[in-house]
Amino acid sequence: MDDLLKIRGLKINFYLGTQVITAVDGFDLDIGRGEVVVLAGESGSGKTVSALAITRILPRNARVVDGSIIFDGQDLLGLDIRQLRAIRGKDISYVFQEPSSYLNPVYTVGDQIMEAIRLHQNKTKQEAYAQTLKLLEAVKIADPARVAFSYPHQMSGGMNQRAFIAMSLASRPQLLIADEPTTALDVTIESEILQLLLTLKDTLGFSLLFITHNLTIARRIADRVAVMYQGKIVETAPVESIFTDPKHFHTKELISAYEQIGRI
Amino acid sequence: MNKTLIIGVVIIGFFTLIALLAPFLSSYKPSDMDQTHMLMAPSAKHLLGTDSLGRDILSRMMYGARISLTIGLIAVGIATILGLILGSLAGFYGGFIDSLIMRFTDIMLCFPTFFLLLAAVAFLESSIFNIMVIIGLTSWMGPARLIRGEILSLKEREFIQAERALGASHFRIIAVHLIPNALGPVLVNATLGIAAAILLESGLSFLGLGVQPPVPSWGNILIESKSTLGIAWWITLYPGLAILLTILGFNFIAEGLKQKIGGF
Amino acid sequence: MENILEVKNICKDFKVEGGALMREAGVVHALTNVSFTVKEFDSVGIAGESGSGKTTLAKIILKLILPTRGEIIFNEQLIRNLRKDVQIIFQNPYNSLNPKMRVYDAIAEPLVIHAIIPRKKIKERVCDLLQMVGLQQKMSARFPAEFSGGQRQRICIARALACEPRLLVLDEPLSSLDLIIQSQLLDLFLALKEKLKLTYVLISHNLAVIKNITHSVVVMQQGEIVENEPTTEIFSHPRHLYTQKLLAAARE
């Protein structure tokens, strides 16, 4: 497969006063075009930091100190902040865990989606509004016009997450990075959002990097699964074989815990 | 420890040490008059000069530090303990008890503290003991409101629910579990309170209602300098400076503690 | 087997205040006519999504809040002292321990409050309890902040067990923990139940956890019971549409 993203030897340090803590070391990952890769691991294994490092939206005290991130032929680590900004939100978008805290409470959902559109596309307000409605429709929101004029607190968690996905997809990204986007939601809503992401992926043709600790989700949506443990990717395998034939001891541990309490 | 805290502790430590060691450090008794050396400018014999009765300013200020700091500490102790009791009762029980205590607090807050003090001192003998008690009794409202707020948010935490489920008595929940967790901000507030109490005492002394001569306090040394200000600047400058530095010191400690605790 | 707990027609309404004058703006029915029984040594699961009133029900069972209507009836032979014989484990172990209290004091506290054993024996008992939940003795001098989520939950369990309870209410005890830790704690709960002859009321949104521990399941939706059947029955022949939907979502 033609790789959209190729990460090699990624190393990320945190600087706490005089202390240096290596959060990620030995992160290798490939994502093909149109592929769904699930990054699985326990809390604190370094999943989120690695994902944020791709477009360098890391916390202030963290820095990428080694490795290469080749996206669509260019090394993102070699770009300056201005060039990166042109990629953030346009070619690579994020969806986060708590939609209601990632949406700004003082603006309507429509305003925020329009902002995302006009940041990267040269459009008038009218054009942007029209596109906002289309996007809201695409994420299966029944009443786009009403939702566009709603504030985040007026909507449920599931609706907010749909709106956030619409916002992330505003500029037709090639890569969508979803960090535990359904963890805060109820199981029935979770199921709907996952289905939505898969459908959108097929129609819009982006690649999906999905971060989760939930192996049920991995089983359902992944083409390949990468398992992260103590800052390293310890195993990457197609979804079929990771459940039947886990190689690394931590993967085995995870799968057996999953067999006990992740499945019915 | 951060810089602000260290500076504060050094200043207050310096004055406390002087207050404690006053009898050993001073070369004159604070009330010893010397008719031959009245209104002497600072010299090798009298480092900070003498006043209109020929008393050594340095010695008077050393003993004055004892009075001023004691008044500050004890008054704030009384205010904080009262505030802790009333605030935690109001916050923990809520409802009628809360309304009763908080309305009383509001009423007390309606009177400017200084005039309340003046009125009380006018009826009572202005002994050091009375002044400490009166300052304490008129400045518990701030701590009470602060503690009530802390308790209100703490009592919803699960560990308090867990205590109730465990059968802990109300007294135990308040004294062992709520108050220790609310103490941080209270400590900061108390430190500021000491500064305020010292200032209050100085103000009272300045109006002639504070600590009565010949017992020296920084405030009444200052008032005695009033008539000779034009010819003996040192009697005004040094006690004024001492008050200023002490208040600055306590404010530094409070600010430093606040940074250490993480603000509130 | 005898009933240890009977939940009878419990209703709970919350008043919603609003507007400038804090007038009553409306009433939320958190629980409506909830009834079920728990037999001694059984485990009953309470399943449902967030907002279904599960946690409110737990607090009402523990009499931490009062129901608007209805009754909680304990078997007086088995439950003599509610605050000792019935204990609860909360969802968030980061929030359910006093951050200013050492682990030793936290576990010793119930022993002191209920005077369960002579003071001289407290130290020994705390060590036993720590061991029982799989923690080391030397950890007892530390503060909660020095422990991971899983370890904190073990401390909470040790505290609850110090009371020598008969009925343990587990309110989403695993949902804030990592998968491997969840599985270890699940095993701990199963082992403790055998060893100490406990009765569990397990509240969870995770049907797999419920399936592992319980004998029967109460399915709740928006404050009402929609189904109450033996566990095997619920998982093999779910009757109510909502139960079917929950199962389908979990199985996909």
C-alpha cells in the first residue's frame, strides 16, 4: 500500500524543571491511504502524546527530540510553525475525547465550523454557511439549520461529537486522528459514532488513526492494530491476527483481559 | 520553596528573632528616660536615636515588636478559629443553620471593622489583652466565608460520601476530613490577617486608643513622634519602616504560600 | 436463601431551580417505582447507561440521600448496623480517599469508628486487610497521591472490608481503570465474595463485568426498571428492546 504517513524512531521528552522524562521512545508506525489504524494501549502508555506530536501540538514542556514523520512525502519535523499551521486542520485533523470541552462554549456550533472552513479555504460567509449545513448533514444531523445556531451546552455529548467531526472534516483532510472520541459517550451512541466514522471514511476517502484503550472498538473498525506499551509500539499486526495470535507479552495480557471483561 | 516565600520568611524571621531576644539585644530598658539625651539623632550610642523623653528608640522598637507581633498572631488566631467553627458549621449543615450564620456574618461585615473596633475600645479598657480579643472578634468574617466556600465544595467529594457510608460522626467528618483539606487557603488568609491586625493596632494606637504608654508598640511610638516630626525624623521613620516591612513580609509569605498550594 | 435487601417502590425526584428568583423550574424524575430484592450471598447487577439513575439508587440504598417515596428494607437479622454491615465502593478512586490521610489511618478509621477490634490489634488487622486486597504492608505509611488508580481502588476495598460488611454496593468500581487492572480487580471481587461470604449489588454500564459477577440483572432506563431476570436469561433471551439494544451495542 502507498503510505500516507510514515513515522520512524519517534522520541518525545518532557521537561519538568531539571528533570527530563522520556514519554515516547521507539515509535514506528505506517498508515496507508484509506486505511484505519487503531493505536491501542493503557493510560500513560504515550498514545495521546505521540498523536499530538504528528502536527507538533504538544504541551509546552514536551518536545520531539528524535525521529522522522513523513506525511505525504514531506518530513513534518523539518517544517517551521507557519508551514505546519497550513497542514493542521487542513490535511491532518483531530477529534478529541470530550467534545463539549473542545468546543468553545461562547460560540454557536455553526460559527465554529464556519471558522474552520474559512481558516483554510478562501470562501465568503454565505458559501461557508452553505458548506456548514452540508457538513452537518454529512455527519447525520437531522436538523442542520437548527444545530448550526445552537450552543454546545444545548446539545448532547453525541451531537457535539458529530458537530466536532463535521468541523474536523471541513477542509477534507487526508488524515483524521481520533483520540478516544467515544470514551465519554454511552455505548449505544458510541456505536453510532463509530459507524458514522467508517461511512465518512469510505465516502471522503481519508485515513483514520484511531486511539483507544477499548479493544472491542479495535476489533470492529481497524484494518491494523498497533499496541503501545511504556512509550513504545511493541506490536503491529492486521486486526485478524492480533486477537488470534498476539506476539508480545503485553498484547497477550491485554487480549486475555479483553476476553474476560471486554466481550460478552 | 519559592523566592517570594523565602523573602517573606526571612523578613518575618528577622523581626520575630528580635522580638524574642529583645532583653538580650537591647542595651537600654525601653522605659528608661535620660534627661540629658533627649531627641538625639542616631549615633553610635543610640543607633536609632532617642525620643523626647530621652528613651532609646531601638530598645523601644525591640520591645514594641513583641507587642505588635503578639497582637497580630493572637488576634488572627482568634479570628481564624472562630471563622473555622462558624464557616464549617454553615458549610456542612447548610439550610437554616447556614442562613443564620451567614446573615450574621453579613451584618457584621456591614460595619467598617475600624469603627467597630473604636466603639468597642471606647467602652473597654484598652489593655493588650482586650485589644487582641476585640480585633479577633471583629475580623472572623472573612475566614468564615472562605471556609464555608471550601467546605461546600469539599463535602460533595466522594471521600466525604465514603465517610458517611462508613458511619463517621459529623464531628469526625468536619474535624478530621473537611478542615485539614480546607486549611491551605485559610493559612494564606491568616497570614494576610496578621498584617492587617498589626496595621489595625497601629491605627488604634495612633488615635490613642491602642496599647497605652509607657508600654511600647510600633503604633504608639509612631504617635509620640507626631509633635516632634519636624525636628526628629528618626522617631517617625523607624517604627513606620518596621510596620511597612512586617506587613510586606507577611504579604510575601501569603503570596508564596498561595503559589505553593496552587492558588485558589 | 433469605432476602438481605428489599428495594420497594423507590421514587426520587430532583427539583430544578432556575430563573432570577430561584423559583422551582421543574422536576426531574431520577427514579420511578424501582423495586427488586437481593438474596443473601447473591450478586445483583444493575445495568444501564449514564442518566439511568443507577448512582442515585446506590446512594438511596446506603441512605446517603432520602427517596421521595418508597422504602429500603434490610433484613434486621443480617444487617444490624447499616453503617457497618453495608459498604460502598465508588467509581472514582482518585476522589474517594482523603488526600491528607495516610493509607494506614484510612484503613484503621472504620476499625476505630465501629470499635470492631481492640486498639492493640488494629495494626495487625490493617496488615491483614492490605494483604487481602493484594497490597504490601510497607505501603501503609504513604498518602493516596502516591498510588495508581488500581491501587487506590484496592485501598478503598480494604477500608470497606475493615467493617466486616455483609452487603457491598459496587458503584462502577472498574470503569475508571485500565483494562488489565479491571480484570485483576474483577478476580479480586470474585475471590473476596467466596472467601468472606459477601453479597454484592454491582452497578455497571459494562455488561461483560456484570456477566462475570452477577446472578441476576436489573436493567434500568431513564430511572425505570425495564427488565429483571437471571443473568443467563438476560444474555441469552433479552426481552425488552432496550436490553437488546445494549447487548447489540456491546457485541458489535
